Amino acid sequence: MKKIVIDRVLVDDDNGNSILFSDENKIKDITKDHFQNAAGSKNHMIEDLQKWSVEYEPIRSINEIIFNNCLEPITDEKWNTVIQELPIKKAVGPTGIAYDEIKKAPLEFNQLLRNIIDETGN
């Protein structure tokens, strides 16, 4: 379990002067107030949301042709280009596999990975 201890807090008053608080109760009050108000108001008028409703409506006219290439197998040229252009020294994603490892992996691994991606529809 992680724990954060706040033993002092620096606050600017209305005149722009910085005040350092170390009283535990005052720190709790200031911290609570900060997190309750930091993101602004949570109350939104429903009328304001209605103007955005069109943006979230399903798209009714999608050109099906744009999906034609999605199910085609990945070509050697495309695969090699993508692998070469992978960034290095990046954090791993949900797979736990770093791009560096894919770039350095043997040909058999890359073929297997490509086959898996092809079988799952890219």
C-alpha cells in the first residue's frame, strides 16, 4: 500500500504572500479544499450537453470500402517497414513486450507474431 504524507503546505493568500502551514488540521482542511475545487465545477447544465449530442450520434453513412484492406494479410514489405520504424526505449504496453525486443527478436518470432496479427484481423 502506498501512502502520501503531507506535513506542510504552502498557500498564497489574497495579496500574493506565501504562507507555510504545518498544523495537521489546517493542512487537512487546505488539502481537502484543494481536491474538491481543483477541477472546477461538476455541475453542468443539461442544455449545454445537448449541443454536443450530435457529435456522439452513430455515423450512419460509412463507406464500407475503407475496410477492404483490413482483413488482407500483412505483406513482408509492410511488416519490415513497421518493425524498422518502431521507436526504441519506450515503456512496454499491455503485452509486456518492448519494441526493442521485437526488433531484436529472431525471424521465427516475428513470423509468428505477424501470423497472430493476421489471424486476428490486424
